[in-house]
Amino acid sequence: MDAEELLEKYAAGERKFHSVNLRGVDLKGVDLSGIDLTSADLTGVELNDANLTKANLHNTNLTRASLINANLSELVNGSSLNFTWADLSAANLSKAKLDGTNFSNANLDKVNFRGATLHSANFTNADLTNCDLIQTNNLNNVTIKNTNFKGSKLRGVNLANKDLSGINLAHADLSAANLNGVNFRKTCLQGTNLERADLQKADLMRANLDGTNLRRADLTGANIYGATFHKADLTGAIMPDGEVYTTDVDLDFMKPDAPLPKEIRDISMTRQVIRTDKAPAPVGPYNQAILASGQMLFVSGQIAIDPRSNTIVYTDDITKQTEQVMKNIEAILTEAGVTFNDVIKTGIFLADMNDFATVNQIYGRYFDLETAPARACVQVSRLPKDVLVEIECIAVIN
């Protein structure tokens, strides 16, 4: 079907055009409101400035189509709609039903998604620069990978526990958003508005928060190791340790040697509990490890407890016990984002110094001889649960 035939039938009152082939046709500026294009093929079609309000685009193929400034508001059905590589710059998709829509590699610059339903939509490699996503539904169920949200409006959205690692959210508006448990590792949040946002237990490792507005944000339990906060506004923010931030200062956790004013040193020092189920749970009032100010990791002494059964293994085998201890330490280091190469000090406690050679041989597998950490090794009269060896360590964040 060509454009002329379609428009003639539409003008005559026909609305259902199921499975029609309209590949590459020019429909710029046309009024097709209420049209039903279920399963139609519109690959490469020109729909710039077209009006498709309240249309049915279920399973419609609009791959590489051009819909610049098109009006697709209140789509009655956009499920399984394919917008792969399409250009929807400044299009209006407000209140559209777009469940399962594929926007991968699409240009969505300045698109209005306000009030749209986006359950299971795919935004992989899509450009959503300056989009309006306020009051969108099911945004936490969409696929986001290598997506550009620079300058987008995401105020009050729910993205709890979403993986947003490495994406661009510079200058976006995420004020009052639910970002609890979100993975922001290496994410660009430069100049982003996070005022009053919920960032509890968020992973901000090595994120760029320079110039970010974090006023009254809740960062309780967040991982800020390696993050930069140059010229960030943290007034009234709840820091990872639960303390309320009250003093203006540039924070840069990539530069541990940068001096801080004396009067705020106590406030800026933070502590984060490190926990993993791949190492034994604490058997007393202590934690597996503490990350201090995102710079120093203090790992509690580990003994030969298998975390799967929470029992001591190989009660009389120093070799097996040492191997289990090193595995436990490695699991904790991994959870904190470091390796044995980052360890600067260890402490070894032996029930019998005659076991030193065996322990030393296994211990040596985990360190390079040239860069091995400082160490102390002592014999003690007794160890917890009558184990044969206990090892603790300190690691530094490079």
C-alpha cells in the first residue's frame, strides 16, 4: 500500500490497517489519529510532524522510521512496538501505553514520556537526552544499558535496585526519586539534581558527583568509595554512616591525601559495613569488614568456617583450614571492590608455630613476592572455636 491509498481510505472513515506494508512511505505532517496499524510494517517511514494520537500500534514495526516532532500521545496500545534506530526527537508520547516497546538505539532527544506506561520497555543504547519521564509508570522494569539520560527529567521516579552503572545522568533531575539500592558504579552524575532523593544502600563506587545537588538526600549505607564530590552541595544530606552533613566542603574520595579543614574532619570521616554471604557471618558483636572514608578497608580476623554450613572445616588439617581462611578473606575483599593486591597489612595468629611453614606456603599463593603486604605472625594460647589459624588484614583503596 502506498501513502495515497492509505490516506484515501482513512479519509473515507477506514481505521483498521492490520499488517499493511508501508515501508519507506512519506507521511510527513499527516493526521492519522485513532488509526489501527496492528502488525503493520512501517520500516523507514517518514512521519515527521504527523498526528498519531490514540492510535493502535501493537506489534508495529517502525525500525529506522523518522518521527521527529510527531504526536503519539495516548497510544491505546503500543505493546511490542519496534522503534529500533528510529528518530523520535521532540515527539510527544505522553500517556502512551508502551509496554514491551523496543527503543534500542533510538534517538529520543527531548521526547515527552510524561505519564506513559513503559513496563518491560527496552532502552538499550538509546539517547534520552533532555527527555521528560516524570510520572512514567513501571520505569524500574525497563531495560537500561548504555543509555544516555543527560538532562532528562526523572523527578520522583522509582528506580529502586536498578542497575544504572556507567550510564550518563549528567544534569538530569532526579529530585525526590526512589534510588534505594541502585547500582551507580562509574555513573556520570555531574551536575545532577538529587535533592531529597532516596539513595539508601546505593552503590556510588567511582561515580562522578561533581557539582551535584544532594541537599537533604538520604545516603544511609551507600557505598561512596572512589566517588568524587567536587563542588557538590551536601547540605542536610544523611551520609552513609547516618550523620547529617552540615558543612560545605569539596569531597574527593579519589584523593585520600587531600587535606580537609580541621573543623570538619570528624564529620567527613565515614564508615561503611561490608557484608557478604560468601564469607562466614559474624559470631559476635563485630562485622566482616569496615570501609573507612572509602579509603581503608579493615577485615576482621577470619577462621576456617565454611559459609555454606557455618561450621568449622577440617578441624585437624592446617592446610585445609588455611585455604578456607584465604577464601573467606577473598570473598570479603571482592565484596568491597578490592583484591589481594590492595592489601597492605596482615596479621596471622597460630595455635602452633610449628604450622608456620605450611600456612606461609598457602598464604604466599595470594601475594606477589615483590609487593606482598607487611605482616605479623604470632602464636597464641587459643583461638576461637579451637581453630588452628586466624588471619586478619587491612587494604587500601588506590
